[in-house]
Amino acid sequence: MTAEPSPLTIAQLAELAGVSTATVSKVVNGRSEVSSETRAAVEELIRRHGYRRQRRRSTPTALVELVFHALEGDYPVEITKGVAEVAREHGLTVGISELRRDHSAVDAWMEGVLRRRPSGVIAVFSGLAEAQHERLAHHEIPLVLLDPADAPGKNIPSVGAGNWNGGLTATRHLLELGHRRIGIITGPDSALSSRARLDGYRTALDMAGVPVDPELIGRGDFLVEGGLAEAHRLLSRPGRPTAIFATNDGQAIGVYHAAHELGLRIPDDLSVIGFDDLPSVRWAIPPLTTIRQPLSQMAAAATSMMLTLAAGEPLPQSRIELATDLVVRGSTAPPGLPAS
Amino acid sequence: MTAEPSPLTIAQLAELAGVSTATVSKVVNGRSEVSSETRAAVEELIRRHGYRRQRRRSTPTALVELVFHALEGDYPVEITKGVAEVAREHGLTVGISELRRDHSAVDAWMEGVLRRRPSGVIAVFSGLAEAQHERLAHHEIPLVLLDPADAPGKNIPSVGAGNWNGGLTATRHLLELGHRRIGIITGPDSALSSRARLDGYRTALDMAGVPVDPELIGRGDFLVEGGLAEAHRLLSRPGRPTAIFATNDGQAIGVYHAAHELGLRIPDDLSVIGFDDLPSVRWAIPPLTTIRQPLSQMAAAATSMMLTLAAGEPLPQSRIELATDLVVRGSTAPPGLPAS
């Protein structure tokens, strides 16, 4: 009769598997830059022996650290609600930080995290360097990225939305209303979410047999100001679009302003569709038609993933995408008379 | 030569002053339900001997707990920014909770706070009972109320804005433009901030020799929906107002909708003034004239007060009010033709 096997530490697993502790740490932290054979070998050892998270130098604080680039508008509120809901169920509080592009703020935050030893980190922020990811992993503080600008390449667990599909759906909605001259205002080129929405727009036009006109593609910044400036440009030229896909709700509000300044009525003279469905756009005049991105649910999913990792369990998948939905309100309608 | 006196604990101060430890605790925690003689006696003892905060059972977490009734709209974002700025300077993180009117959430939060032992609590929430205030005081966790519905009666340190003055300024702005039929939509009667804004409105009218017409006073709820419903009522009756003081920005957006539905143009047919100056109302069409309430600075001031208390120092004053300002944008103008 053999004794019940006792769970192994990372060091013991590494020795048995003949790999480094860093590699075992990557497997148990849900990272994907590990060969599938090594991952399978380590996971098999964990199944057989169990895995014992090393005792931390101090007790972790019952805290989820939530990091934003900027605290502005409804977007961080929706995310915080989703994180707080799951955190509360687990008796954790939510710690919020705004880091912008400030390196000293990032460094100070990282020192604070290592001191506080939270249960884990949810980053809605792309300013953490690879070295900072490694530091968190080294201290066994799980990290999940939410709506990352550049996720899939980074091999950190992440949650996003179906951006390409949302771009396709938004553009199809305008096509189905009868629009053919459909403008788009993108976000920054560095944001994969913006690239995906633009690609969805192109594919919808292509499948409808409508040629993509580069003159109708405006380059925005995901801010109201960028939407306003680009909409002015698109709407002031001859053969202006009869509809604009603003690719986020902030830019859609910018389009409303440009239309107002140019004396164009929404939706009579111009249809506008956003992306996000922030609570405030229900109160735009007219209420905004948009693609709903379930930010609170995405945040809740990221928190659940983080808690799974914190419990020392493997993630079933390291990337989750939640579906987007079309929400039709008052800002889209069939095109009116042909534009001059 | 006498030895340097060593600082006294609350128990020692209580013995010397001949009062209870609860009373000394109230003095050092900035509470005001202590007679001025007792307060002076305790403060004199502290000046002479110094005051040594009792050793807590465990090290406090470098955390400010920030509690909201609801995470909705720009308001919690502005507050969080102000708290986070001061917290960061002191190496603290900010923990956020949304408690609504849910007693079990409040109880769970209180248990969590006692476990986490934060540096202090900032409550933007009126749902903590006197017993909960006492529990925090007993555990020497300082509490500061921010923009409380019912502050001055509660004897807890608090920060607010000049609501009466803001109401006066808003109404005077409309009077100076030439308006005489000026409607108001209040918040809930239980909110002192709403009462103060209404009183400022009454006084401005009175000083201008304009009689207060009870028919022009609408009872709102500080939500967009309430503003919409009350504006509909005020604007649909004969002798409608030519201007409405919405008393918060959310209700002002509701007034915009009512005006739009009734075919009234802002500011040509109706002037509208809000209160708060949330970032989003700059992007209303037309941009909203409003009374700016410096929410981030109020939050920063509350955090500084909390940190003063956490350091065991007395507060110079237990109530701070920051001034409000008139911000003139596009939603107010002289009245047009007399209403039918």
C-alpha cells in the first residue's frame, strides 16, 4: 500500500520534468510560450502528484489590482463594476490605479504590488513591459490582460471582444439599410481592436460587392476630438458618405458634433453607428445605434481567470473573446436624397 | 532635569482627562460630538504629552477604501481620480466598493475592512449606520464622508461643495440674461445638497424681486429620467419657463431630451443650466452651461483629511466646503419671444 502522494512544489515538478522552474511557472501561470510536449508533461505530473503553490513570504492581501491607462468616461466604470462583482463574491476588494504613460508611476505601482501581494492583477493597460510581466510571474502574482491593444502576441492570459465580427455587423447593418457610401473612422493603428473592426468593415463591403474607397477611411484616435476632426473631413468633401461607422462611442459623439456644425441631421442626412454601448450614449440625441461590447462581463471573466490562476489551477484556455451585439437605436436609417 | 515625556495612549489620556476612552477616541478621530471643554482638555494633554496611536493588531494595509453608492457615469470616475492622486503620493492603493442599498453587501464590506485594516475609509455613501461608524472608530480606522447627503448632522469629518452658493449663482446667471420665468428641477428631498441648491435659487429670485412660483418647482431624483419627466411637465403647461436650472448634469441631459421631444431649441427657446460639470457635458449639443463642482479636488481634500487622522493628528476643521464656479457654454442665452 503506497502513501497518498503529497502535492509537489514548482521546484520538485521542475526536477521531475527535467525543465527549469521558470518553465513550470509558465505552465501553472497559464502562459503559452512553452512547447506543447513540455506543457503536457508538466500537466501530467500535476495531475498525478498535485501542485502546491509555494508559501509566499507574506499572506496575500485579499485584493484584486485593476490597472487602467486612464480613468476617463464610462469605460473604466463598466470594467470596475464587472471586476467588483466577482471580487465581492470571493471576499476580495478591488484596488484601482491609473498609470498613463508615466514610467515612474508604473515603477511605483509595481513596487506597491510586490509589497501588497494582491491575489492578482487585471491590466486594462498596455504599458507593462515584458520584464514587469516576468516580475509578477516570478512572485506568483497572476496577471490577466483585459481588452489589450496587442494581446495575442504576448502570451499572457487575456479577455477581449469579437472586434472583427462587430465591425462586420456594424457595416452590414448600414448596407442593409441601403447605404453604399459608408465612411469609417478607425482608432489608432497600434490597437488590434481597431484593425479588427476595420477589417470587418472591409469584408462586409466586399461581400456586398461595394468597393472599398480609401477616401472614406478616416484615421482617428478613439477620442471624441478625433471623431470630430475626421468626420469634418469626411463630410466636407464632395460625394460625402451617407453613413459613418465611428468604431467607438466616443468618436460617434464627435461625428454628432461635426454633423451639427455642418447642418446635417442624424439620421435623416447621416446615419451614425458606434462601438461599445457605453451607458451615456443611450442619452445622445438621437440615441446612438452601436455595437455592444459586454465590458462588465469581460471584466468578470478576466477576474474569474485570475482567481483560477491564483488557486493554482490551470486555465482551460488562455484567451477568451466575448461576442458583440448590434443595438439599434435612433441614429441609423435608410439614406435620404443623394448627397450633392 | 526631567525626562522627555513619552507620548500617551488613548487609555492614558482618558485617565488623565477623567473621561472615557470613547471620548478621547472621538477627539483624536476628528468627531465633533464632544463638548468643547472636554475637547480642549484632551487636546491640551496631547499637546503636552503627545499621543501614541495604539499598536494595531496587525499592520494596516497601504490602502484607502473608497465606497460608493453606485458606480455609474462620470461622477465616481472624477472622485476616484482625486483620491488616487493623493493616495499615490503616499504609496497607497485605492480600493473601490459599490454598496447600493444592500445591507448584506454593507456587512460583508465592513467585515472585509476590519480584516484588511486599511489606512482609512472615504465614503461617498450614506448607507453606513451609526453603529458602523462606531465600529470603524473603535478599530481606529479613520472615516471621512465625501459629498454626504446628510453630513453636518452626523459629526463625522466631511467634504462638500458650496451648494447654496452654486444654486444662487446658477439662478443669477439666468436672471442676468433676462429670464423671469425660471423653472428648477430638484434632487431628492433627503439630499441636503439639493435643499441647498433650491434655497440658493429662491434667494436669487427673491433678491431680484421675482416671486417664487411653486408651479415652476419640479421634484426630481438627480437621474436623467427624473429630469426628463419633470421637464416634460414644466414645459407642457401654459406659461412655460424660458429657462430651467436642472440642479445636476444628469437631469440637464433629461431636460435636453424633453426639449427635443417638444420641438424646443436650446438655447433659442429654452435655456438650461446644470450642476457638477461632469466631463461628458462638454460634448452635449449644445455644450452645457453648468455650475462646476470640483469633485476631484474635493476627493483629494477628503483623502488628505483621512491621512491626517491616520497619522494620529487632529484636523484643523472637521468640515471643508470647496467653492463652485459658473461655467458658461452654449445652453444659456437671453430669452426669445414670449412663450405662448
